[in-house]
Amino acid sequence: MKEQLIKEFNKLGIADMEEVKELHEGKGSFVNLEFPIPSGQSVKLWDDNKTYYINQIEKAGSTRCYGLVADEKYLLVCEYGVDGADAEIIVFKRWN
């Protein structure tokens, strides 16, 4: 599954994101950023206690990073600043 997820992330073709070469296992509580929604509320998309495939990749020419999170059904690419500030969803989709 990990190799397939790497392929799926790379197929997204995000312009300023380097090629994904590896994913690591990590707890949801480590990557579960809050994302603002149009109503003004914030939501978390992952279970804090579950383990996911994750990685962080620097955004080319920027101080921001891309955060990658995936499980057996969904994948997420988000962009954020220092310590997860101003998190924005780039892609959230069902992949499997």
C-alpha cells in the first residue's frame, strides 16, 4: 500500500511539490491540523489515535511546507506555515 500511495501522491502533479520518495508511519495526533471551513468553524479530518502514512515536503521557493497524510481510503495534501499555521487543503480525495 505504501508504494501505491507514493505513486498516487506523485500523480497529483502539484507544481511546487518535489517528488514523493517515501512515506513514514505516524500518529494522527501528530498530523491532525485544523482546517477552516466557510462557516467559520474549523475541522479535523483524521483520528488522533490511528496510524497513517505521512510526510512533510518543503514547498519550492517558499517558507511553507506540504503535509501528506493517507490511509487505506483517503489521501490529503495540505500546505501550511511554521508549526502548522494557516493550514490549507490542496487535495483531499478518496484514492482506493
